[in-house]
Amino acid sequence: MRKVVLFLFYCFCSTVFAHEAGVTDTHVDFGASQVRVVYTIPNNVITPIAKHFATTPKVLASNAFNISNNSHDCELETYHTSELEQIDSAQFTMIFSCYESLDNITISYYLDAADLTVDYKNFTRIELADRTQNITFTPIMTSQDIPISKLAALWQIKLDDSDLLAQPVEQSQGLSFDADSGFFTNIANSTHYFPIGVEHIVLGFDHLLFLLALLLLPLSGKRLFLLITTFTVAHSITLGIAILGWFTLPVWLVEAAIAASIVYIAIENFLHITYPDKYAHIQNRHINRLSMTFLFGLLHGFGFSFVLQEIGLGSQTVPALLFFNLGVEAGQLAVVLISLPLLRWLYRSEKQLPATQVASVALCLVGVFWLVERLWPVI
């Protein structure tokens, strides 16, 4: 059993590093001859990459983008850096001058981060007048062409460089779409957040392992439904509270608490499975599991909110929040539906006891590893 536990521990912890790259966010808008790029990237992403290449985050961020107008490179004219302490990220505001009226713009993005870009995504919002388009840059998809002059003529709009300095990025002018624009679509941009929510629960290994830990303890269909619903309600509450700016917690504290939630549930599973006679009636056990799931669900909701704070919402706060949360629930439901048949078979198997013990120990070890890793920088 010891060898199996160590193997699972190694596998889970190895996947952590592949997932650390996370996501970044970019906001692009246009003047008459200038392009503004606002690039937000978590410090735990850009700092190790900058160290790896012996450069500064500022240089790294500026080299990540290239703007060209009719295949002529635009020049980076102004550069401002700020720290977003609430989400532990750096924000780089860059204005590129093309020295002539914008015509056919090509935006290229590639963060040269060696092996760290395996799961890398840059969610980009491109705004032109009152229209918005979402695209995603990856190590494979690195550029996007935009016919600025054609779109400006089609929509009868006049671009002005002064707007880039006068209008903050946060004050989006609302959403309006034209099916004939060629690039900007008539699909509501908020739906872009649905797959982000699915991906975050499926590839967010700490949330995923917490969910699987909940499923390890044998429960009836009704009790399982109540358990999953409790987790859903709890994380939806704090996700909304944090995104609306009413209240949030520091990133390091939430991430450490999420790791601790896995440790707690894994230990509770092991004890209930190994020493069932030493605990109270199943009803009390279920009530206790519901209350702890609600408490930990609140913490996981803050964790979900950090992703949305990183990629930004602009003026789409309510619909984007809705679609992101629906994506999380869809991903969560998929995990449950895929895992449940295997677990049901395991519950009826003679190997139930050793298998669930091994799984609980492995989950506990991974949770402890994450807990130490996340607390170590602040101790």
C-alpha cells in the first residue's frame, strides 16, 4: 500500500507544476494611430519566467507583444507598470504608436517561457468603439488580424488617440455587435466565460481533488445530491461577493485554506472508513459533512473569483459571472457523472476498504504538500 500511496502522491504533485502557468488577461483598444494594450499577469507566473531568462518582468511583458499596421511594426511609445495586490498580479499598460492611420492591424502575442507555456492561455478583449470581441492566445494561436479602417467605415465611427488616455480600461462602453463586421461577431461575449468555468474546475486540481474527496465516502443518491448542492450554493455565494467587490480574502490565505480543506476531508474519510464503529450515527455524520462542505465551499468560491479577477470582466460583470458559474457547475457535474459509476462499483467490491484508504492517504499527502508550498512564502 505504501508504494501505491507514494506513486499517487508523485503523480498528483507532478500535475501541479504543469497547471501553475495559469491564465493572463489583455485588454486592447484603438485610437486613430495608436493601440493601447493593458496586460495583466499573475506574479507567480511572470517572476519565475523573468528569472529564468535573467530579465525583468517589464522587459518580458513588452517583448510578449508585437503590434503591426499593414505589416509595419508599431513602436512602443509609453509604458506604465502597476501592482494589483488584491489578486497578486502585475499590470502593464503599453501604448504603441503606428505613426499613420490604423488600417489592417495584426496583434501578436507569445510569452517565451520555455516549458512553462504548456497550459498557457491569454484571454484578450479587443474593443473598438462600443463593440467587443474575445479571443484567446495560446502557444499555437499567436496572432490576430483586425481590419480597423474597414470596421470604422462600416460602423461610421471616428477614432481618436486622445480617447486612449482619457478613458480608463474599466469603463467599457457597453456591448454592441454587428454580424456583418467580419471579425466582431453577433454572439454575446459573456458566453466566452462558460468554457473558462468548465476548464477551471476540470483543470483546477485543488478544486477537483476536493470534489473527489467528497465522493469517496459512500452516500445514497439523495445525500450525494444534497452534498454537491451545498458545495455549489456555498461557492456561488462567495464568488459573487468577491467579483462584485463586496468582500474578499488574500490569495495566499484562500489557496492555503483550499489545500487544508482537502487534508481535512481526506482525514475524515480515512477515519470513517477505517473506524466506523467509533463515530456517531450516519445521520450525524452526514450533517457534519454538509456543514463542513458549506464552509469549505465558501473558501473555494473565493478561489474561483481570483480567475475572473485575473482575466477581467469589463462591463459584462453579471452575465460573465453567470456563465462562468454555469461552466463551473457543468464541469463539476461532468466530474461527478464520470466518477460515480467507478465509485459505486468500488463500494460493492471486496477491495473497497484498502482502495478508499489508499485514496484518502494520497489525497491527504497532496493536500499537505500544497498547504506547505502555499504557506512557505509567507511564513
